Amino acid sequence: MAQEHTFASPAPAGLGALAVACFGFAAVFLGWVKVEGLPILFAWLVGGGVVQYTTAVMELKDHNITGGNVFLFFSAFFMFGASLSVLSKFLMIKFGMAPHAYVEGWTWMAGAGFLTAVTPAYLKANKLIFILVVLIDIVLWCIVGLDLGKMDPAVGKPIVGWLLIVSGWIGVYIAGGVVCNTVYGRVIYPIPAPFVK
């Protein structure tokens, strides 16, 4: 899916921002972050949202319908919406209320459904990005199950956490590959061809 850019592609920065969210949420799902860490995650997600929104607009301008729309959706919900959710949960806990994440099961259902529906388009991207998207599909459906009370947290949270860590590192690798391979004009980081030409 070669795209003609009037600027350099911001996709590596968008993938870096995705890695920030993946690693931050992984630490939460794996139980490594105390409630006092949630406002810090909020701040990092806002930063990631700015990067992903910028990436989305530039990719859409350059007619990348798949990446542009996915980055736009992720900037809105994986970053900005999730950051507000994290901050809301922190404030609720601090003021003695128990967050009722059930509603997020339904909202994440839309996110999981959207990403799953567009996943076949990534068969025309490199194999690593396709694998990354499939892993995030699994993560989002697990989050739906967790928030709706249909998945045992003892099983679901580690699955989500570790898949997010793997996904984040795949994103970092692809970002490094796109930048370094472009700068040097040759393969520095091997990136596999698409499943479908």
C-alpha cells in the first residue's frame, strides 16, 4: 500500500504513540500501577492522542483510507476517550465511588467491532502491521468481555496486558524500520512483505 506523501509519513510517530498507550495500559492490566499512577497515564495518553490525530489527518490527506481512519479512531477513543476514562476512574476512586466500567464494555464493543471490520484491509500492509492489528483486535474483545463481566479478570487481564506489551514492541519495531529504512535507502530493519499484494 504505497502512499504518495507531500510530507514525510507521520505513521512512525503514530505507532510510537500507540506503543505508549499499549505499555501504559499493559502495566495497569497487569496490576503494576497503583491508582495514583492513573493521572500520569492520563497525561501520556493526551500526548499520544495529539500525535495520533496529527498522523490521522496527514494520512487521510494522502489518501491512506485504512491507516488514516484507524489512527483517527484510535486518537479519539484509544487516546482521548481512554484518557478521560482513566482520569474519571481515578477521581471516582478518590472520592469514594466505585467506577462502573460496564458501560465501557459496550463502548469498547464498537471499537473492537470497528477495528475487526477493517482488519482485512491490513492484509495489504506488511505482515507485522497485520499481526499487530490482529493482536489489538484480541485485546479489545477481551476488554469488552472484562468490562461486561463475561471474562474472568484472573484470565483476561494477563492476556490483555501481555498482548499489549507485544503489540507495543511490534509498533516500535515497525516505526524504527520505516524511519531507518527510508533514511538509509536500504533495509536496516527487515519488514516482511504483505500477505496480499
